[in-house]
Amino acid sequence: MAKQSKINHNNKRKAMTERYAERRAELKALIRSPNTDDVERMEAVAKLDTLPRNSSKVRVRNRCVMTGRPRAYYRKFGLSRIAIRDLGLSGQIAGLKKASW
């Protein structure tokens, strides 16, 4: 199980990402637009730099819903490999079989 402080910190990042998503998208669209002149582009870059770092989507870490484990995360299930194995062996994930040969 991951430290509760790490899980909470990541949840704060998710919330901040959602809060600033619209503003970041507007500024990035302005920066990427070929119709924007250099002065406006530089102002948009400066505004983007003033936003909090944790509002960036890439700073959010995918974590297992059950254990909070950050490694070996499967997006399809939202779980780590260990949690998937435990649930699969107990028969709680439909269609999942343990391989044996």
C-alpha cells in the first residue's frame, strides 16, 4: 500500500489539472495558432508560465485504485498488476483466467 500522503498529493494534482484545464487549453491554442503575432505569443507563454506547475496534465501519476501503487499500472482496469492478479484469482474479474501450461 502506498503512503496516504502520496495518494492525497496526486489527488490534489488531479483536481488542479481539472480546474486549470480550460485556461491552459486556451493559452496553448493561442501559442500554436499560426495567425498569432509574436508579441501575443510571448504574452501567452508568459501567462502559461505563471500557472501552477501541478496544473499540468503530465504531472499526474497513474496509481492503482485499490493499493495506490504507481508502478505496473494497467489503464484498462485502473489497477496494478498485483491487484489484478488477486482479483483474477478470486474470480472477481470476468473473463480473466490464470495462465498455466
